[in-house]
Amino acid sequence: MAELNQLIGALNHAADVIEENKQHLTELDGAIGDGDHGINMSRGFSFVKKTLDEGGFQTPADLFKKSGMALVAHVGGASGPLFGTAFLRASMALKDKTEINSEDYISILKAAAEGIKMRGKSQAGEKTMLDALIPAYEAGETALSQGKDTQEVLQAVKAAARTGATDTEKLVAKKGRSSYLGERSLGHQDPGAASTALILGAIADYFAAL
Amino acid sequence: MVGIVLVSHSRKIVEGIKELASQMSKDAPVALAGGTDDDRLGTDITKISSAIHDVYSDDGVLVFFDMGSAYMNAQMALDFLEEDSSKVEIVDAAFVEGAITAIVDSGLNKSMDEIKADIASMKLGKMP
């Protein structure tokens, strides 16, 4: 599926998509949170881009580790430690692999979800990024078990993440700033789930265009 | 003396708590990690790590936090700490009351355990 330079390309594309959607993410967060998600993610991913530009990565694991540290250090909101932990867990799952295939991709999404659960003491159904990420890797697992090819797996992940993010409108927030609003959070999409869907969508689009 | 670190989304909140505590105690080692490095509202792992580093000693460090990402970033700071993280503890307490009690206690040379006992009744269930 991907060697190091393609992973760099995919993450760069994800960072661009986050930047393009900065205003949208901030509006989602403004409705039920503290209104800084777009700015925080844009800032964090601008440092990811800087890290990618500097290069010098030994392995995909190294790439994910350095990108994760950039997010941890520069996002500023709860998404920093959460996305940061997700990237660091992805790094740990890859060990010393030199390229990744579609099975590896699903494994790192699963490892990332486990990391977010641990860091945020959260689970599915609490109106968080997990509600995009968990259905995404589950759809990926199903596609793999049906013998689908890499592009189909990536598209299945993208579509499930998108649906999962949209469906957070039906959930009452249990974590983060929006949990202070309780029932009032209904009808609004979770910004963390929305940015998760954007990132997974950007990765799928990048490889589809190769 | 036990080091006290205050982590908040807001620089003004931690400065205010330190100011309030200084009426009663000027001796305790207190370090602040409020806001992000570009002075927005938020918390910053690098600021938290360097605050812990500034007040670290064998007597230990207690880390107080306000909410949400402050706790997660404090945990991550501990994960990556250069110092012995077993001597650094994040505590669940009402931020203002807990921090001021701990700052006064530390100034009186109380130990980590004595301070923790003094703030035990101020838990808010912030560390699930």
C-alpha cells in the first residue's frame, strides 16, 4: 500500500484538508464546545507539516512518532494528547516495518482507538472521535475479511468514518467540554469525530489519486 | 520542600492562584503552566514538563489541574519526564482551594503524604 514517501504525502494531504476545514471545525466546536477545535487542529497539523518537511525518518513508525509529538506539543486543546496518543500508538503498532499494507493500516487505526480510549477514559457512544474511528476500523476489518483490495478498504474506512461522524448528532456528549451541555449537545456533530473523518477521508483520497 | 505545579487553560487563573497563595506563604516552590506557548487558552505539555522540572526535588512534586485536556497533558508530561516520575503526582482536588492548601503546607515543610491528607476532602472526581 505505502512506503515512507507516500505516507508523508498522505499526512501532508490530511494536514491540508484540516487547514481547509479550519472554519467548519471551529463552527462545530463553537456550537457545543469551546470553539477552538479548528484553530487548534490547524496549528497542530501545521507543525506536523513542518516535521514532515524536515524529514530524516528511519521508518514509518518514526514518522508517526515525530508527527504525534508535534500534535501533543502544539494543539493546545484535548485533541493534542488524544490525536498525539493515537499517532504514538500507531507508531508502536508498526514497530520496524519499512512499508505498510492495508492490514497494517487497519491495525494502526485499531491501536490508535485503543490509545484514545486509554488517554480519554472513553468508549464508543460518548460523542467523541471514537465514534468515527471505531466504525472506521470495523468497516476496514470487514472489507479485509471479504478480500477487498487496498483502495476498497481505504474507501470503506472513509465512508464509515464519515457516517460515524454524522451520527454523533444523535448522541449526548459524555466527555469533554460539550458534556457540560448534556442534552443540549444533541443535533450537533462532534468536532473531534468530524476531524477524524476528514483525516481518514484525506488518506483514502490521497491513495485513490496516486 | 514539595514542589507545586499549577496547570490551567488560562495563564491568568494560575497567576491569580499564586498571587492569592502568596498572601499566606511565599516560601513554597511553585511553578505555573497556564495557557499555550503562543498565549492562547489551552494546555501545553512542554510548559507542564518545564514547570515540573523547575520545582522538582526528592521531596516530590504535586500537580494541580483545572479540567479536561489539562489532566491529559499532565499525564503525557509525566510519561515523557526526564526526572523520576514516581516522585511526581497529579492530584484530584478543587483547583483553587487544593492548590492554596498545598502551597501553604509546602511552605510549612509538610511532606507529600501530609499534604495529600490535607487535601483529601477536596476531591472533585476529576480523574476518572
